Amino acid sequence: MSVPILEPSGGDTSHAFKDNPLIGIVNFDYDSVTVAQFERHKAVAEGAAVLLGSYLKAPMFHAAGLLLAMLAIAGGPCMAIERPTYSVETSDPPYEIRDYAPTLVAVVHVDGDRSDAVSAGFRILAGYIFGDNRARGKIAMTAPVTQTRGRSIAMTAPVAQQSDASGWEVRFTMPAAYTIETLPTPNDGRVHIVQLPRQRMAVIKFSGFWSDSNLQSHAAQLLAWVKAQNLAATSTPTYAYYDPPWTPWFMRTIEVLVDIAPARP
């Protein structure tokens, strides 16, 4: 598959990333570029991701491809990716019970089917961490990108604190170095910063395709395991995606998580 060079209107193509735009992205020095140069690299990253997703007929690839391309923009292929902090209380592979530390997340609520919603939500949140905020500051990308049906957490005003079954919540975990006071304020009113409390969650880890059938099948297995442990799920399933689209399906890390209540007597 040949990926064309994408240029903003009126752009100079005389030095545009050779034959593969991702080469230019990997060597991108964020700290030394102008806003125009950043937007140009971002356009190429997004274009390559969309083309790959269209070629593979899977909209989820749009978001995952953009994730890896934007990670390269932020710090290159060797940067460390921060993940949420947790301790494992029970391990019964492929299941775990984890205690998560309090966590800051950036959240957007998106309507539509699952694959389209995670792609749209990713783009909005990526805009926030890559400078669409009042401080025009970048925020390090973390993993995974998570997605939950409906509204599972209370948003900041003026969004009503209510639960519904429509749409999807897409979340980025904020780096642990930030507090709710020090995070840049989003320019996009759809992005909300929320402090999650300490959580106990049951998790199933697996690989395969990012298909509804694969996710739903493993969610059902997780809920059955939770019930067998004499526990109760107290939330709808959350889907967690860790890998770029070119990762072989059998090497991917995917998780389904649910909040759980203490063991019943």
C-alpha cells in the first residue's frame, strides 16, 4: 500500500518526508518547531492513520494509527508510556482484581457506534493534550485509551450529573505529575477533567481483533468470573486499547474492566 504525502493548502513539498511520511514524524523535534510545522506533521500523521483505517475497513484503526503517529510526534519511538498505577490483589489468568490509585482523566462523551465513537473521542482528546488548551502546552500521552458505554462518571459543570445508556465515554489518563489545579484548562468545552477515586476493578486481558464480538465475548466471560468469585459488578464494561494497528492480532493487549463491590458474606 502506498501512502501519499499530505500537505496543508499551499504547503511546500520540496522537503516533505521523502517517500514515507512516518519517517518525518519519527524524527520530529516537538520543542523546536513552529505551530505551522506541528500542524503539518499532525496532518500527515492523521492522514496516514485514516488511510490505514480505510484500507483495513476498520474505523478503530483510525484512532490507533493516530495514537502511534502522535506518540512519535510527542517524543519519538523510544519514549516511555505512563500507565495508571494499580496493585494486583488477585491473579487468576486471564483475570485479575486490581486496586487503582486515584487518577485524573480527560473525558469526552461521544455519540455513535463503538468504533466511530472511540475514533472521534480520541481525536478530541488528542487535540487537548497536544496544545488545544489555554496554556497551549503539551501533555504526555499515556496508555491505554479507554472506552465505556454511557456516562459512568460525573462531569464538571455545566454538564448534568446523570447516567444514561447513550453514546460512549472515551478517556485519557493524565500523567501522575499533574493535579486538577495544574492541568491546563481545555479550550474545547466537550473535554472535561475528572478526578476518579480509588477503584477496585476486575479485569480480563486478551488479544485478538478490536471487534464488537471479541470485546463483548470477553466482557461476558469477565462478568461470569466475577459472579463465580461471589462478587458483583457495579459498572458497565470499560474497553482498554494498548496497541497500534500494525501490531499482529495475536500480540495485542486488550482489556475489559468492571468496577466491583466487596465480597458478599
